[in-house]
Amino acid sequence: MSNDKRRRASVGHLEAAFGVSLDPDLLQRALTHRSYAYENGGLPTNERLEFLGDSVLGVVITTALFHNHPDLPEGQLAKLRASVVNMRALADVARGLGPDGLGAYLLLGKGEETTGGRDKASILADTLEALLGAIYLQYGLDTAGIVIHRLFDPLMAESAGRGAALDWKTSLQELTAAQGLGVPEYRIEGTGPDHLKTFTAWVVVAGNRYGGAEGRSKKEAEQRAAEAAWRTLADQDGSQAGQEDQAGVNERNRGASADRDEPAGPMERAERAAQTEQADHLAQVMPADVAEQQAPSGVEQARANGTRPTADGANGTRAAADSTRADATGAAAGDRGTGLGRA
């Protein structure tokens, strides 16, 4: 397989992430960084496509936010858009494209390659915008909008959940203030040579440390640490709210159970005694079959007592009826015996 065919098979994964196929020349231009163009005889760069894609992305995101949040004022909408359309957010989306991220497909010059350009946030964000511009040129705004929604809808939903903050540090500060945890404090360390330095940041909230997040700049590392802390604290806050809700349910259930188990009052006891007396009287003066019909059933008695009828109650009623019949039969036999004796 030739190098061109291998490269085409490779970018097929990238096109699959977008859901569209691009003209090979247009795709190559979108992936061409100026450092590669300058080292290879002044090839066209992706900067014009980036300019176009930036505008397409902006109008699609702005339109979506306008319709999704009809009650938000202009200032809040602007904050939401800024939290979605910014270099760091675009770079994060780009890193998730294809099996190895967008950086694996970039055409970079040697100098940019050696300084970690394939994971540089500015290059990734610019290249993503260039690809969106290329999709718009080939397919139009409708298809470009579908692609943008596929890539950015999760980010828009997440940003709305953060209270329309401009960044994770602002979001974290708002959350800790709401929870009474004080102001977050950041710790940062740098490692590596100056041209390829990596920074690791932690954030301390109420004595607890979160993060250990890395970035190519101090700002990026702090943002990632703030994101980690925000997610942990937000999850804890949600779990605590759920536990409080469950505790309320349990308390209500205990109250209902106590009401059911409460001993009967004087009126209930008097009513039950009257029903028992009525059944005894019927058993003495009426035939067994009539007494069974007149005696209050287990269901009726349960309703009178304000309780639910049960199988035991029904069985008890049948047993009482059987006993009444037996008593009536015995009484009749006794009467017959007495009559024979008198005869």
C-alpha cells in the first residue's frame, strides 16, 4: 500500500468522527499548519479556513444557546458562549477526535513537531475550526451545523449546568461559596525543559486537596485542577441532597407506621364490643344459616375498624360462622331430646 493510501485510510478515522467525507485537497489544506507550509515551499495553510470555521462555529453555537435558553439575558448568553467557544474547550474536543485525537493528523513543521505542537491547545483549536470551515464550504451550513451539534452539544449542556461561568476556576469559586467552603487555593509545579515544560496543579478547598492535573501552561493546569475539584464537590453535594431526601421519606414512613400501630381508642373498642355482642345474640336466637348472613363479615368489620381486610380476617369470619352453626345444631338436638323425654 502506498503512503498516500495509508494516509487516506488513516484520515478515514478522522472523517468518521465528523460523520462526513471531505475532498482530499480540502482536507489536506485544513490540516496544514503554517510551519509545515513554510518548510515545504510556501504551501497554502489552514488559516483562511480557520477564519471561516470560527464564524460558522460561532453562529451555530449562538443560535443554539438563543433557542435553548429563552429566559437568559444577553450577558448570561455571552458567558455561556464564551465557555463553549474558547481555545481550551476546542482543544479538548479536538483531542477526542479519532482513535488518537486530531493531533495525530496534523501537518507540522519540524520545529513545531519537536516542541510538542501536536498537543498544543492553540494549534488543535485552530485546526478544528479549519476543518469546520472546510465542511461548510463543501456541504453548507445545515451539514456543518449537524457536525457542530454532534461535537459540542455535550459541552453546551455541561456549561449550562455550571451556572454559565466563564471557566472552571470561576465555577469552582461559585460552588465553594454556595457550600460555605471558602476560597480555593492553588498549588502548581513545573517540570521539564523550558521549551517543553509541563505544569501540574492542585487546588485546596477547606483543607482537602484535589486535582494533580497537568497542562502545557499554568493556566491550563489550574483549570483542569479546578474542574476535578468542581466535579467531586458537585457530586458530593448531590449525594448529600439525595441522602436528606431519603431520610425524610424514612421519617414519614415511620410516622405512618406508628399511626397504624397505635392502640384503638375508646370509640373503636366500644364499636367492636357491640359487634361481638350482636353476633352472640344472633347465634342464640336465630337459625345458623340466617345468623351467618346477619353477622358482620370480616371485610365489613375491617372497614368499620378502619383497617384493611386480610386473609386471616376472612378465615376468622368463616370459623365464627362454623362455630355458630355448631352451637345452633347442638341446641336443636338438645330441644329434640327434651321433647322426647317429655313425651
